[in-house]
Amino acid sequence: QVQLVESGGGLVQAGGSLRPSCVVSGTFFRINSMGWYRQAPGKQLELVAGISRTGITNYADYVKGRFTISRDNEKTVYLQMNGLKPEDTAIYYCNAQVAGHTLTYTTYWGQGTQVTVSS
């Protein structure tokens, strides 16, 4: 059973920083891309940043220059968030494309971590 466990959210003042992390646990053969999404109250889920197995990254325009996604090893992904704004307040979810022994990829999601930025 593959699980994604997030941690590192919290409450911070505008201009502050947070670094949530996400770890994949369970039995698997390989993890391909990983990413962070967010959902603010009353809004749709949106991509924040993604990182491929080889380290290629992509970002939403509204976080470029402020957020950095990184991978420590195959199964841990971080989101360094600097210069946080009140509009960054949301539940942040990580996801991962995970393959079992059949090499069929399935997308898994974490439970979400709350990030709240006060003005």
C-alpha cells in the first residue's frame, strides 16, 4: 500500500517562509514525477510545481521566483516557499506517479497540509 505523508505546513506572516515535505512510503518499484498542488477555499485545485525523476522542474507563474521544488531522494519532495502572500493560503497536496512491479504508473495523493499566511 503506497501512501504519501505530508508535513511542514503552518501559520506564517506575509513575507515569511515554510518548507513542507512529502514522503512516499510502502512497496513500489519506481517513482516518476512528483508535484505540489493547492486548493484555496472556494477555488479549484491548481498546480503549484512539479519535478521529474531526472530533476526537471516546472512552476505556476504565480510562484516563480518565490517557491522552489526539490527532491532529496526518489521518494521525498520538498516545496521551499519564500515571500509568502495571503493569497498563498490553501491546503497543499503532494502527488506522485508510482509504479509497482508491473511498471504501470498510478497517481497517488497526500492528505494535504494547511498553509495559512496572515497579512
